[in-house]
Amino acid sequence: MKNLYSKYPVIKSIILVLILIVFVSCNDETCDYDVPCIENAPEGFMVTTKASMTSSNIVGTIFETTNNSFAPLGANWNDTGLGAGQVQNIQPNFWDVTRIGQVFGIAIKGSDKIFLSATDVYNLDSPWFPSTFGTAGRSGIYITDINTPNTTNNFVGTLVSSNANTVGTAFIPNSGTGSGNSIGNIAYDKVNDQLFATNLEDGRIYRIDATTGNVKSIFDPFVLDSGLAGIAPVGEQLWGIGVFTSNGKTTVYFARSNTNKEIWSIDLNASGEFVANEIGITKLFDDSSSSSKLEIAIIPGTQTKITDVAFSCKGRMLIAERGAAHGSQMFEYVRPSTTWVAGNSFYVGGFSGQNSAGGVDYGSREKSGAFISNDIVWASGNYMQTSTSSLVYGVQGMSSSGNSATVSNNSNTDIYIDLDNSTNEKGGLGDVEIFDSNCPCNN
């Protein structure tokens, strides 16, 4: 797991001295960054998920993407032909479909813990991918430590029920009936050390202790769940989820599949609890107080769901569609005042850049040995074309200022990582999450 700097510490020392010389001798017009900063592993590492079509395939990989100035632009960074220049990766043995089943959602806690959530989205979108669940069940969440990735444990299990109050237990209900009703996605709240999960069985958000796995409370933002078995109806389906804290206030953002795709939010109080009404059932909250807010009413695109929500350190918001392999987009929104408006434009792969696989995140860019935080946007995608015309199915790294709708332009400026150097995972690409940087916030 060692990167270039840890292998050759003298290189890091020399670079730091050179950065300091440049820093003290340049002015605001010539400097590319305000404060020189070095990331230490696993800062900048990437976690990815993908579907498995067999009984032995790995469903997740960790890539050592910190030192991305070494990445070849317009080519597959995971190409074995690059030799020592190939991006290093870790494929934990326990991240196998026979152990943890199909997983999509990813959340990262601090500098070591990784959470993965069970999913049925691959089968929902592409029936040739099997519905396979691991030991934690259809609504399960797993935990591992990047220092010991081959030890992966059940964190939250599945209570076989279409509707239940599981507060105080490490379970989320799921009837096991039908297709698609699993976990939409998960997100970590570092201010309150808790995890949030959207449950497609009952259309609710589960607030989970990030140390014990116990459910702390449940929020039902729309019509109270009917208790019918199977995926919640349109208008009740919650998919992507993200957490952002600004000026001392923490807010949970979540994607709703309705007549239109929507982004909603719910504030948390000082103790990390939903600012909503408790409805007479212990720690079950609903929205009768109108506490949740419709943030974005109509998101463009032709697909029915937004499966990931991610924030930059300064509050820019990325969201990703998922559905048709060549008809799904990603979007950025910014909030200059009280209203969210479209931000920079991003295009994933060919077919007019509409190849989003539903995962997005911000990451740091290495430049002159230092790091500019949130200067790269990473997206999972299908049919990404490199400068050599080879196809990549995995993730694409783009400038945070946006990229071009023209493949020939992007194939010379963007970074590509094929997850397993084959093309058989079309429609089976999952989420992407980057370990946070401790460098100053740039974007």
C-alpha cells in the first residue's frame, strides 16, 4: 500500500524544499496554489464498486490515485503495459460476490474505515446481472479497514420484514420481495460520526451509529410507508444521499425519484438528529413539520434516478444519473445565494458524454509535488474512449472546471482507469469515493 513518497522519503523532502522556494518567491499572479501541501496515504485513494456476473468476481477495488501527476492523460492508467507506471490497486479477498454479494454504495470514515452497501440496482438496470446478496442480506452494510482490507465484517444486517422500527438494533428491514428494493446509497457525517442509508423497501432514511452499526433514528420524508412488500412506489424511492456542513449547520441531501428527479434536504440539530417531528413511535420522524426542503425540483436527463450525491469542500454539489448505459448524465450545481443553479459541465465517455454509471466524487490534483484539493472530478462510466481509441469501462477523472462534449478533446486531457481491463462489465459499473484530503480547501 506504500506510494512513491513512502518508498523514497528523500524524494518527498526534496519536493517540499522546492515547493517552499517557489512559494516564498512567487506572487498571487504566478502561483497555482495558496498553500503548498502534501497528502499522505490513503488521502486521495479511490474506492470503486462494480457488479459481478460470476461466482468468484471481485466487486470492489481500492486504487492508489493520490500521486495522479504520474497518470497518463488520455490513456488507461490501469494498463499493465505501463509497468511501474500502472496505478497500484488493492483487491481485498473478502470483496467477493460470494461473501458480500453485489454492492454499490460507498462511504468513507476518516483515514481508514470503508463502508459498502448491498444493492440490486445492477439487476434492476441490466437483468443479465444477477441479484446476489451476501451474509448481511439485501439491506446489508459492510465495514472494512484499509489497513486490513481482507477483514470485512457485517456492520448492519437485514431484518426480513416489509416494515419495522429497528431503532436500537443493527438492522434495516427488507421483505426480500421483488427487484430493486435494497440500499440506494450511503453517506458519512464526520461532524456527528454517523452513517446515513436510503432504504428502497420503505422509502426511509436510516441514521446509523458509525461505530456500532445501531440505528439511531429513522426519517420518512414523504407519505408514511404502507408496509407493502417490495420496492417503494415512485415518489417514495430514495437513492443517492450526501452530507454537507457549512457555518456550523449539517444538512443531509437526498435524491427522490418522482415524476421528476429531485434533490431534497433535511437539517440536523446540534446532536445530529433530524429536525423533524417524532410521530409517536420511538425515534421515527416524518415531515409533517415541513422540515425537509425541495432544493432542486427538476434535474435534466432521461433516466429515473440519481444514485449519488457528492460535495466539494466549498459546497459544490455533484449528482449522477444511472440507468441506460449510454443515456445517463452527471451534473454539477452551485449555490451562489439561496438557490441552486447549474455549475460546470461534465461529459463521461462517448455518445455525447452520457455514459454515467451513477458514481461521482471530488478529488485532489497533484501538481508540482503539491496538491490542489477538489481539482479533479471523478465519475464512474461506460464506453470511455482514450486517445488510442481503446475503450475503458471504469472511472474518468476530469478537471473540476469541466470538460468537453467532444471525445477527441477529453481523450487528451482526462484520466481513465479501467476497473478490470475488460469490457464485460457494461452496465455493471458502480460507485466511486475518494479518501478526503487534509490539504487546504481550494474548490
